[in-house]
Amino acid sequence: MKFFKVGVMGAVALFFFFACTHKAGTVVTITNIDSTNNHNPVDSNIVEPIDTSVCFQRDVLPIFTNYCGISGCHNAASNQEGYTLVSYATIVARGVKPGNGAGSKLYTICKSQEMPQYPISKLDSTQLSYIKRWIDMGAHNDTNCVANCDTTKYTYATGIVPILHNYCYSCHATSAAGSAGGGIVLDTYTGVLAQAQNGKLMGDLQHSTGFNAMPLGGNKLSDCKITQVRKWIQAGALNN
């Protein structure tokens, strides 16, 4: 009887040993962390985080409306080559393949510098990157963009130049000013200073009575961006 009990206990022990061993063998470890990959598990099946740093209304629409959707080019009246590039609906209507920036005509013709055409300034690498990344992400109509503006930053280099580059250079860069920008140059400090001192820069941006509402044919800049320009002028419009 004693030997029988020992045998039964041994069999039970072996059962739990193998059961636990089998269970442990089925556990999938996902805690192999790569410190250089934002603490994401290292696994070939892990999908990279979606690039949320580009927002259509904030980053992409101003490029199209200020560099493409202008009079004589791709606004509603001109509609050159059948392209109107002034709103989300008109931009995605042709030349955009959601999820495939490299295969989208609106991106490739800008990358090749076929567009915008002279005298409008060509897009730089940052603007091209915005367009491609937006299309790669699905070309969605993002409207709840986080404000990319800080009124405490209003030096010429960090506050004013980015605003002018995104909203004014298409017509007021040196190469375009003579034919598209009324001779007003805004891609040099001297040119910007002159417009700041004569009051036209603020008057135009604020859409004040008696001034030319700018950007031409586009939406008024946000209060934050206008405040940056105002603070820079009030601080002496320095080349800082």
C-alpha cells in the first residue's frame, strides 16, 4: 500500500512537471526592447507607427493654394490642364493615389520641378516631404491639426521667414516678384523690412481696409501668425 501511494504521487508530480513545461513553451515573448526604436518591440511583424506629424489643413493645403491654386494656374477660373488645387476636394480629384506618394502625379511633377512653373518658386525639400508623407498616410482631409505656432517665437529667422516662405514666396520671391508679386520682394530681409516699415506688411496680412488682402486669394493667416509678425515689427523688425 505504501509503495502504491508513492507511485501515485510520483505520477502526479510528473504530470504537473510536463504540463507546466508545455505551457511555458507556448508563451510568446514580446518584451525584447530596442532602446533605439522608441521602446517598440523588436519584431519583423510590428507595424511602424503612423506618421502623424503632417496635417493637411495646416501643412499641405497652404502649399497647393499658394504655389499652385493661383490666378493663371490652377485656381477655379484658370483650371490649367484640368487641375484646380484650392481645396481638399479639388486636390484629391486628380493626380493623388492615397497611400502611394511616389506614384501620385501631383507629387512627381513637383519633385521633378515641372511645377510650379516659372516665375513661381519651386517647392523645397520640406514642402515636397509634406506632400509625399500626406499622400503616403492616405491623403486624408485632416482638419483637427494641432496649431504649429508659438507667439513667443518672433525673431526674423525662426518666426517670420517660415511664415513668408509658406504663404508669400510663391509670388514674392525675387524670381517671381516682377511678374507675379507687383515688384514686392519678400525673400530678402531688406525687402521685408521695407514692407514692415511702410505698414503694408501688417495691413495686408490683417486684411485691413485700403490694403491688399494677403495671401492673395487665400485664407487670412491665423491670429497666432499675425501676432508673430506684429511682435517682430514692434520689437524693431530686426534681422535676428
